[in-house]
Amino acid sequence: MSKARTIYDKIWDDHLVDSQDDGTCLIYIDRHLVHEVTSPQAFEGLRLAGRTVHAPAKTLAVVDHNVPTTPDRVNGIKNEESRIQVAALAQNALDFGVEYYSEKDKRQGIVHIVGPEQGFTLPGMTIVCGDSHTSTHGAFGALAHGIGTSEVEHVLATQTLIQSKAKNMLVRVDGKAPEGVTAKDIILAIIGEIGTAGGTGHVIEFAGEAIRDLSMEGRMTVCNMTIEGGARAGLIAPDEKTFAYIKERPRAPKGEAWDRAVEYWKSLTTDEGAEYDRVVTLDAANLPPIVSWGSSPEDVIAVTGEVPNPDDIADETKRASKWRALKYMGLTPGTKITDIEIDRVFIGSCTNGRIEDLRAAAAVAKGRKVADRVNAMVVPGSGLVKEQAEAEGLDKIFLEAGFEWREPGCSMCLAMNDDRLKPEERCASTSNRNFEGRQGYKGRTHLVSPAMAAAAAIEGRFVDIRDWK
Ligand SMILES: CC(C)[C@H](C(=O)O)[C@@H](O)C(=O)O
Ligand code: SF4
């Protein structure tokens, strides 16, 4: 009998083109997503070598990081650097015959939101993008990872990637998440538990009742942040929810091809008895809403907690680094999280910029007002998310409450455009990274769920969404 395999093993085996004795392997890549930041040199490399894109139909390009989020962007991008980068992708896509969504196309958005939306992302596929949060697509039971620019060129030219096989790790979240505890809280809790290096060298499979219970949007949130836990990729076995999400998407298989695809996708589960190199379990029932307090996604605490005291850390290097984080964040140990006042709120990003996230934030914002001290913005993850939200009247709810309602893009997740924090401004953000300067020079980021961010906008400080109003 053949060895019991994990879902990662299965997808890997199905894509293996060549394997060397030293572990160097060549795998076939089914889908390649391209954005403006990590692709210019890759296309230039092809041009210089006189090469073409091997499989243009398996490649999709979209602008997201640099595009302004104000409506006047359709009249031209003012910032020169951004304009050049966006124009370069448009030209490269045209020259190499790759489909491209510009800032004027309503299908445009953050690359990791666009792929699933279009049915470009499908279970069992290998998916790459020159972007670390490619792990998002693992929510569909795809093997999806971020690659560097030289690898982008390699994939464009050959539709293959040199890789070594990672180890298998299982993160099982048992039980039911309480009301107010979301996918974002689950993944922040996991990273808090394993640390930012916890998944190094592994592909994480997320399983357990709390993961099964999540919508596809929630599963994407979880897989999105796998990379912050150091893992190569994260994935979740596809199920009926996955198939329902994909069905009728523009690029999803149709008719008989659909039936055959679903048949195959159903085989993408971990076999009984398959072994993992590492297993971590969490109980969802015990999880609170979570707020990050430091400058790493592992610096997390329950909203009911206090800013921790780094002096309690035994390891000297770690202690020093957490003191530095607190200094950067302008916080003192023992401060109650709910006493921390905020200046800005950012609802968006590939972590939490999907329709369900906007619904959750709007449910909190409805009939309320953003606190005077706060400037809050909502940036839909894609033009289609924006359109859906507007059809549901969510834009009106946000605008009436005093939130800004923007055009889709990465926006203040990484501050490559005008959306950025001023020095020492404090932000409740639904994004995934809180590194120093991530949202603007000297800006202070607290990672939270969409509902928690919206509630913080109303109150001007963090509140426990579970017992709020
Ligand atoms: C710009 C890009 C290369 C980068 C990434 O790889 O993740 C960005 O998307 C980010 O979130 O920091
Ligand atoms: S939204 Fe943020 S994390 Fe996602 S791709 Fe854009 S910059 Fe990276």
C-alpha cells in the first residue's frame, strides 16, 4: 500500500517535474500572478534574453501596491515613481501578451483578492506571485507561495520553479470560536503561539472545527498571515464551501470540466494516518479578540489584557527587542489595551479587504460616528468588492459614520502611495504587518479584526467587541 500523504504531499507529487539527489526539485506552476513591484526586472530579463512568456494564459497581471486610492487616479497618477511602475506593468503585459487589470478596470484590486475572485485560483494548483502574501490562495487547497523577482523571471520563461520540499506542519484549531472572535483573531493567536519563526521550513495545513466553520473569506485571512508565522505556505483542504465559492467565477471550469475538477478536488485531503513533522493545537472556544502591541505580528495580547512587561522575558536579546518595540510604539507596560487611544483606522488589505470584512465593519459603524480624534478609512480589496459593498449600501453606512470610502489597492497596508501614517500616529489596522515604519515613517500599527477596527474608530480607543454596546 502506498504511504499515507498530506494534502501538501499530494499537490507536490502532482507537480514534480524533476528531483535531484540533493533535494533540489523542479515543480510545474499552474498559475502566476504578477504585480507592479516585483515584476519590472523580470520582464526586462526576458526582453534582454529575447525570451517570451511561456504560458501567458496562466499568467495574470494587476496593479495594486502603488495605485492611489482616490477617484482622481483615472486621470493619471501624480506620483512619478508610482506612475512609472504602473506604466511599466501595463507595457510589459501588452508586450508579452499577458492579461492585465489596470486601475481603470473594475476587476482591479489587490492581487490576492483578485485571483480567487476571478476563479484564477483553484484547488490543487501550484500558484506563485512575487509577493509574500501569496499564501492567501492556500485557502482553496492550493500550494501557493511568494517568490523573488529572479524566480518571477524563471516562472515567466519556463512555467516551472526550483524548490526543495518543505516539512509538513498541522495547526488544528478545535472547537467553536465565540461570537466576536474572527479568522483574524485565530491567526493572530496562532502566530502569538508559534512565533514569527514557528513555521520555518514547513508548509502549514490548517484544520479543525474552527477552520472548517470559517467562510472562504475567513480561510483566506488565516492563510494570508501564514507567512507572518514563518511558514513557506499555508493551506486548507477544499470542501463544499470552497466549491460553492468557485462555481460560476469567470475563470472556473464549466460544465463537464467542472464535474471532473470537483471529483479531483475532493481527493485533496490528508490521508488517514499521514504524518506531520510538527503539530500545534489550539482551542477556539478560549480565544478572545486580539490586538497587537509591538512591532512584530507575534506581539499579541487579548483585548482584555495589558501591555506586557518585557522584563518578564528571560532571553536577553528578546527582552531588549521587545523593549525597543514598546519604545517605538510609545507604550508602557501595564497599560490596559482598552486605554490605548488611536488616531487612525485602516480597514482593508489582502488580509481583511473582502466583502465579509467590510460587512463586519459596517455592522459596527451603522448609525454611529467616528470619534473626533480619529481619521478612518475603508479601502475595498478590489473593484468587485467595492461594487458589491455599494450594492449593499455599505459605502453609505461608512460615509455617514465619517469613514473615508476609497478606491481599491494595498493603500495604507504598506504606505507605498499617499495613504500613510504621520510620525507617532497610532493606527488600528486590519492589515498583516506592524513592522517599524510599515504604515509610514514612525507610524504605530496595531493589528486587529475589521469589527475591532471599526469599534476603535467609533470609541477612539480599543474596545472589546464582545461586550460593546
Ligand atoms: C511589495 C511586496 C514585495 C511585499 C511582499 O512581498 O509582501 C508587499 O506586498 C508586502 O506586503 O510587504
Ligand atoms: S495588501 Fe499589504 S500585504 Fe497585501 S499584497 Fe498589498 S502590501 Fe502586501
